Amino acid sequence: MTAAMLRQALAYARTGWPVFPCLPGAKIPATRHGFRDATTDPVQITSWFGRGFGWNLAIATGAPGPDVLDIDQHGPAGNGYPAFTQLQQAGLVNGAAAYVRTPAGGMHAYFTGSHQHNGHLASHHLDFRSHGGYVLAPPSQVDGKPYQFIKTLAGRSGLDWGAVTRLLEPERLPPSPQSRLALTQDVSHLAHWVASQTEGNRNAGLFWAANRALDTDPAANLNPLAIAARQAGLDEPEITRTLDSARRTNQPRPHPSGHQAETES
């Protein structure tokens, strides 16, 4: 797997997509600064992925990397495919360059990168990864299940996340007391999910849930997730380390135009 991972990492880099390693079997960055360490430098990439550590492979999203629409699959709890079908019918996702199946049965759709903000539509089970975010990419694995290319296409179009939001949530309003209540309810839902995670996926699950909450509100209260992680069996140092990593990942970094870009897991 080391040779295959290195080959694929170098292949992504040759397309101009910056890459970096994540912990084996997880979505947690293996470098000090996470996606900020992503590079297209073949020497650095070979140093990371050529030593047999079994790292997962992540791509930093947003230009020069790709924008990625993440269609989640949560089983009975819901999935993003109905919303994705709406987007297809509206012609908003017809320019994808590639589709990737995720370990949980969801899908990543890759588009030309931009400097848009990351986004999260919880009720539609969709996440958007752009400037300041990242995704695991083939041949990475989580819980022994790989990310796999479904197909690659000739598409070179971007995805307008604002248009996606307007279509799926046309009456979406700025933050208000009511929306804060909705966030609290969403965090509660995430906490219930974290508490159900089994050994081998607890850290990655906590990290994923924390980033979902922080995407919606960078000042979100993560205490319910910490409590849920304890119920799942994680110890305090692991919980603190994982939540701190999520907060660091979501800190804004300078946008090339001088504006701030959001960050994501």
C-alpha cells in the first residue's frame, strides 16, 4: 500500500493539487499544521509517503486544489443523495471532474477549485470543501474500507455553493436566536452519533463531528461532543487532543486577496 499511496500522492501533485498525510485509518492530520502543510513538492511527498508509515492521503481543497461536494450516507439517519439529485436536475453539479465513493457509502464530487467558503447543509446531508478545507482521497482507508474512484470525467467546471444553498434552503436566514437553537439541536444529534462510535473509529468520529459543528459556528460549544466521546470510551487526553486539532483546523488563514477563508476537516 505504501508504494500505491506514494504513486497516487505524486499523481495528485502533478495535477497541481497539494497533498499531506493523515493518521493511518483516520481523517486526523499527521502533520503539525494539517492542511496548511499540504504541498506539491515531490521530495516532501516522497519523504512523507515513502517510509512505510501507512499514512492516509489527504488533498487540500480550494484553489489550487479541487472543490469537493461531500454527499453523506448515514443509513436510517438520512443521506445526501436526494439533495444531490435535486442539484443534478437543476444543472448545478454537471461539471464534475471525478466521483469518489467514500467508506461509509457516500460520495465525493470533485470540481475546479475556488476561494469559496466551506459549507454545511445538515438537513440535506451535504458538506462543501473549498478554500481552507481538505478531504481524504483514494487509496486512503477508514475502518478498513477504501475511498474508491467511481469514474473520472472531462468536466472542468466549478460548483457555486451559494446557488446550491439558495436552491436547497431558499429561506435560509442570517444567524438568529432560532438558528442558534437549531445549531444546538444539530450538535446534540452529532453527540448522539459520536457516543455510538466503536473502537477504531472514535477519534476520527469525534474529529469529524467537531468540524461539522465548527463549520456552522466557529464558536460552537463542543462540550456535548466531549461528553459523548467519554461515553464511547475515549480518555480525556485523546478527547482534548482531538478537539484541539479540530479547532486549529477551523482557524481562518489569510486568503490570497487579503480576506479570510474558512477552514474545515
